[in-house]
Amino acid sequence: MDKATIILAGATGDLGGRITKALLRQGANVRALVRQKTSPDKIKRLQRDGVSIAEVDFGNATSVTKACSRGSCVVSALSGLRDVIVETQTVVLKSAIDAGVPRFIPSDYSIDFTKLPAGTNRNLDLRREFHQRLDKTSIAATTIFNGAFTELLTGQAPIILFRWKRILYWGDADQLMDFTTKDDTATFTAAAALDSSAPRFLRIAGDQVSARDLVAIASEVTGDKFRLFRAGGLGSLDKMIKVMRAVLPKTQTLYPPWQGMQYTHNMFSGLAKLEPLDNSRYTGIQWRTVRDVIAAR
Ligand SMILES: NC(=O)c1ccc[n+]([C@@H]2O[C@H](COP(=O)([O-])OP(=O)(O)OC[C@H]3O[C@@H](n4cnc5c(N)ncnc54)[C@H](OP(=O)(O)O)[C@@H]3O)[C@@H](O)[C@H]2O)c1
């Protein structure tokens, strides 16, 4: 049987690079859509891995349509604001349809924003706006919801304060939250790209933990005694977000300080919790836990 060809937009990015490797491991041909200004080093790395490169003008659907020919699924791992998530992804979507590609995976990879009220997360609202366009088409789409990347707990997310031995939380210390590593998200996304019967939504979580669970895990892994630190209620966090948005200069950056606070609010509210999980849909994924990631820090 011929190998499936998966068309990937965003292959030069962090998650896109991991999806590329997972697709190759799972036996697919990968064609990466890159732009003229993409760094030649990133393109060389993809070529070394055996990826075929299609340089396209993302503003021109004809050029993208040609690059999508004979693909069995278009996967987007693009990152950006409205110009990318709504406008560029619309060009890629239209091109996939015009080229006769039967399936599309949008760049969602997040908490379940379909359950959140509009206006509570700027970046996720853009994905919701793109879904309104996507769901009007006849292409078979699959969104991957993975919660937050687990790596954020030892990186940018201000939840585990290693220096102060505190777990900072808002609202309820027992609210469970979903975490999946970047590699596990990529491996699952690759399997979904090769699965012609994948449904509209797939939900995964390598681990589900509360702030109280994090106290126990961080204490056990580090040997230090961590404690809970309640920063306030969700109402206070909401007020802080509104004040910051009002006083900070308007910005076109992806992650201004209030954007991280919106994700934090969404997760501690429990509204965007993932259920039921589809972790067992594909075999062979050894899900990495929060404990694994903290231990590897
Ligand atoms: N759940 C979570 O915790 C979490 C955390 C982080 C990210 N994510 C999601 O994961 C997805 C990928 O994010 P990432 O961190 O891997 O992004 P990234 O490393 O910044 O990569 C972005 C990719 O998009 C491409 N790109 C950006 N602007 C473009 C444009 N105007 N036209 C064409 N291509 C463009 C880049 O291409 P060039 O190489 O040409 O610049 C690159 O391939 C996003 O949906 C993001 O929201 C989720």
C-alpha cells in the first residue's frame, strides 16, 4: 500500500517539528508548507529528516492548493494571532478543499474552548472564530484538545514556585487540570492524521492534577516540603485581567501577561476540563505524567 502523504503547515515550529518526527516514525510521507522567509536552517533540518518541502505564498490560495495535491490530511501547527489563526489557516483550509484533501487538523492543541464563554481567552477566541469557518465546509476536521503542555509547569506557568516551595493557585485547590507533554501531543496528532475515521474532537491528557496534587508530587520529587499558596478567588483574577488589559498598552504579541492569566483562569475554573478522554484510541503511547516532567527538570 502507498504511504499516506500528510501536508503540514508549521512544521518548522516547536510542536510542528515534533508532529513531523512522529509522522515519519509512524510511516507517513510528510510535505511541509514553508514560506519564503522561513529560516534556511530550519528547512535543511526538515530535509535531512526526509521531509519534502513546498515553498508557498500563504497569501495565495493557488500556490497552497498546488502544494496540497494528493495529500490525505492537512495538519496545521501554525501559531499566531488573527492574521495566522483565522486568515492564513482559512487559506490553507480552502486550498486543502480545492486540492481534494479529505481531512484537516486545525492548530488548536489546547483546553476545550468550545465550553468556555466567548471573551474569556483572546487566543482561544481566534480558534473559535476559525472553527465557524471550518464547520461550514464539508472537509472532515479533527481538533486535538490536550490541555496545557506539561512542560509549562517547569517553565513559564506561574504555578509551581520552586524557589519559594509553594503551589500558587486561584479558587479551588482541588480543581483538576489537564496536562499533556508536547511529544505525547505530537505522537497522538500524527496518529489522528493517519486515522481516516477520526471524529471531530479528540481529547487527551497525559495527567490530570489539582493544585493539592502538585503539592504532594513536587514535595515527593524534590524532597522539599511544598505548601499551597492561594492567590485569590477566580473573581479577583478576572478583575486583575480586566485591569491589566485596560492599563497595558495595546499589543499584537501572542502572550502578553494577561493572556497567561486568561489561560490560568480558564484552567482553575474547570469549565474547559477535558472529558471523556480518548487516550486509548491509539496504542503504544506511554503517556508522560506531571511527576515524570518535574523529575526530569
Ligand atoms: N496547550 C498548550 O499549552 C500550548 C502551548 C504552546 C503552544 N500551543 C499551541 O501549539 C500550536 C503550535 O505552537 P508552537 O509553540 O509550536 O509555535 P511556534 O514554535 O512558534 O511555531 C509556529 C509555526 O508557525 C509558522 N508561522 C508563524 N507565523 C506564520 C505566518 N504568518 N505564515 C506562515 N507560517 C507562520 C512558523 O513558521 P516560520 O518557521 O516560517 O516562522 C512556525 O512553523 C499553536 O496552536 C499553539 O497555540 C499550545
